[in-house]
Amino acid sequence: MPPPFEYQNPTLQFERFLVAARDHSGLATTNMAWNMVVGVLHAFRARLTLAEGIRFAQALPPVVRALFVEDWDPALAPREFGSEQDWLADVRAVRHQHNFSPDNAVVAVARALREQVQPSAWERAMHDLPAAFRRYWDC
């Protein structure tokens, strides 16, 4: 059996994801989308336990998975889940001097992810998470 597409062409898959995130958010460039994507992934991760994070990461494409876990300190206690305003503040805090994340940043990244992740893998990743956590990715 040949390796799955996501392992044969991770750069191409990631570029497609960034373009989709850019387009869904209305940003002008994939460079602008980069900070938004990192912010959305890290804001969500900050609210998860290590076990929850690993289960979620298993559904992500390889490069997105790498971004999700980069620089994660699993010794930190998860943050309160908070409100959409709290999430967006965390998203915009990533490289804030160069962060142009719009109000729909989380929804834009969620839509781009849903286009890249197999529906069955996404459902497995969401299955054991509390409803508030699933709400983060509702689009």
C-alpha cells in the first residue's frame, strides 16, 4: 500500500489549507493567514488537557498537527474555556505586531480544517470533547 496522500504531499496539502483559511477569513495573503492559523490552533490547545490535545491532533493533517503541538508545555494547566471574545483575544495575541486575524478567525480556520480532514476522523476527534470545546469548531 502506498503512503497516504497527506504523507506523500504534506506541503501541498498545507498550502491548500492555508489558502482556504485565507479565503474563508477574507485576508489578503497566506502570510497573514499563517498567524491566524497558529493563533486559532494554540488558543484551542491552551484549553485542553494533554490527553484531549493528543486525541484532537490525531485527526489533523501532518503539518497542521505539527503547528498544533509546537512549543506546547503540557505541564501548564488548561485555561478556562471562556467566551468567543476570549478565544479571539488569544488568537490575536500570537505575534500581535503582525497579526491581522479578523473577527471570524476561528470559523475561517474551522472551515479550512473541515475541508482537509476526513469527516470520520473529525467526528472521532470531537466525540469525547465537552460540548463547549466542540462549539469552538462549529462553522
